[in-house]
Amino acid sequence: MNNVQLAVHFFLQIAVILLFSRLVGAVALRFGQPQVVAEMLAGVLLGPSLFGLLLPEWQQWLFPWDKAQKMRDAQSYLFPASELGLALYMFIVGLEFRVDIVRRRFKSSLVVSIAGMVTPFILGAALGWVFFHHTRLFPERTSLMEAMLFLGAAMCITAFPVLARIIHFKKLTGTVMGTVALGAGAIDDATAWCLLAVVLASFESNWNHALLNAGGGVSYVAFILLVMRPLLVRSQSFLVKNGALTEAGLVVGLALMALGAAFTDLIGLHAVFGAFVMGAAMPRGIVVRDLIARIEPLTVALLLPLFFTYSGLNTKIGLLDSTFLWLMCGAVLAAAIFGKGVACWLAARLTDISSREALGIGTLMNARGLMELIIINIGLQRGIISPALFATLVIMAVVTTLMASPIFDRLVGTGTYQPVAEPLPDTGARDELEVSR
């Protein structure tokens, strides 16, 4: 393809992704699912699981995929565009993530996070031991320790971007439920990525990678919160003029987001963490208000659906082709629900959170979404897990995410939830966007 053909192909991909995501969203809304879940499903359906199954030639033409080269032609454009959308969205989540609220509920977030990591990790590691000794779900090159660590890490993950979208969809921002769930989810995911780094280091016999991952992540957070944040607060006279964010301020915010995402990607943590922490460091007030108003609409409407679609293109549910594999899938799903949902609910209750809101936290934390798919895609690409185990974990990720919203509505319901602080100033763009979604 020449450059013109590549551009035309890429624009066609965007049109199909956006329209199909909106179509699936209209159907999902009837079942109480937020748009983010629809976009996750749309991404999987546009891949080999449905589109490629029904119309393989059309699917291959629209989303060309070469197993040897990973991606070809216009397909390659989706990856950086999808990463940009995800990083921008997590930057927005960081902008809205109020550190003062987290301080007030740090104990609850930490306890819920520990319960949501330790219990599913133990169950996942136990399943890894069983699968290693009694099945062929792990390739021969994978050691027992690597199998146990990887499956434990996969069970620990919480769909941080999806969790944030569900919290926004259900208007839980600034409540105990939303704050504790976001705080615990952030800690869980960062820990799960560090565990993955340990697995990859062992698999590749390179422990420097794990040390760089953990040490670099801690150093980055310390530098941003202790050095960068005070500098930004002192620079508000440059960022704000006449009660509004300047163009220079917008550029500075976007550039810092990109640098943070690039650094955490470079050290082995996902770009989402760098973008999220950078957003949390931005000065509260006018800077945060205007950054959200100017960045969010295009991010959630255009760029974020590209991330879900790109991830779904590597997912093939049809690999679950035997009763045995479905039984293994059931065991994984049961361990995931009990290890995450039930453990987080009990932990929340132990920190004096009401039973109703503790149920909500456990339900929200159980959603794994495409952050799970990212981790297991890495495991598949590196040869740590087999395609059959990959498909099993895909089912677990999709089901736990699909069940989050309806179970939340059934167990927790709608109404007024306990706030922990005054909400952030509203932006007209945000209100209109939430209504439209």
C-alpha cells in the first residue's frame, strides 16, 4: 500500500470501529451495561471470534494481521493510536483522582487491595500448580514457578481503565465506593505488573528487568509527587491566565502525560500508570477543570474505542473446543470471582464500610476487562502460556467484566452513596458527554 491507501484504510477502520461500538452500546444499554463494556465486546467481536469467523476475507482485509509480523500496513496504525487513547484516558482519571480523598480512605484502599491481591494470587498459583502437573496448558519451556506466578498475577489484575469508566457511568466519583475501588485497583494493577516482570525476568533469565520495573516505578511516583507536583503548583501563573487554562498550559499537560507514559512503558510498567500518576500531580482547580473539558470528549469518543478493538483482534474464543477446557475455564472463573469479589467485600467490611457499599466495592473490583487481556497477550506472545489457556483466561476476563454492572445494580442498587469530600467542579462538556453515553 502507498501512503494514500494506508490513510484511507486507517480511516475506514476508525469508521467501522466507532459505528460498531455505538451499535453494540445501544444493545448493551438495554442490559444495564455501560458503553465501556460495549466497546470491550465490540473489540472482541471485530476480531477472529466473530467477524473473522463469519467473514474471514473481509475481516482480514479490514484488519490485516500476520502471525509472523504481528501486524501489517494500516493495522499497525491502530497500536499507537490505541495506546494514545488509553494513556489520555488514564491521564483524565488521574486528573479526577483526588489525593485528599485517598488520604482519608487510604486504610480501606490498602486493606481491600491486599485482600484483592493475596487471595486471588494464592488461588491462581494453586491452579497453576494443578495445570502444570495434570494438563498441557503450559508449554514445556515454562517452569512450575513461572506457571504459578503468572496465573497468580493474572488473577490479581483489576480492569483499572474499565473500573474508572464504570465508576463514572454510575456517578460514583467522590464516593467511598468509587474512591476505595480506584485506589485499591491502582495498587493491585501496579503489583500485578511487577509480578509479571518477575515472571518475564525468570523466563528470560534476566532479573535486571524485574529490578528496573519495581525500582523505576517507585522512583517515578516519588519524583512526580514530591518534586514535579510542587513545581507545577508554583507554575500556575504560567499555566492559567484570566481564569482559564492557556494554550501553553494545555501543551505542557499533554507533553508531561506523554513523558510519564513513555517512562513507565520503558521500565516495563504499562503506560497507563505513568499517565495516571502524572494526572494526579496536576494542580487542582482551574488546571484540572480545563484539561478535563478539553481532552476528555475526543478521547472517550474516538481514541479509547481503538484500544479495545486492537486488543480484541488477538482474541479467539473458539480455542475452547472441548468439555475439559470448559471445565478448566469454570474452575478459573470460580477462583477469580471468589478470590477477588468476595475477598474485597470482606476486606471492605473489616474497615467499617457499610455492607451495601462493601458489596459494591467487591463487585467493582472483580471486573478484569482488557487489562487482563493485555497481560495474557504478553504471556501468549512470550510463550509462557498455551493458546488454550489464553482462551480460558479471555473467557474469565470477559465474564467478570460483563457481570460487574448488572450484579452491582442488583446487590447495591441506585441511590445516594456516602461521599468522602465535595465533588470536583463540574464541566459542561463532561455532563453532556455522560448523558450522551
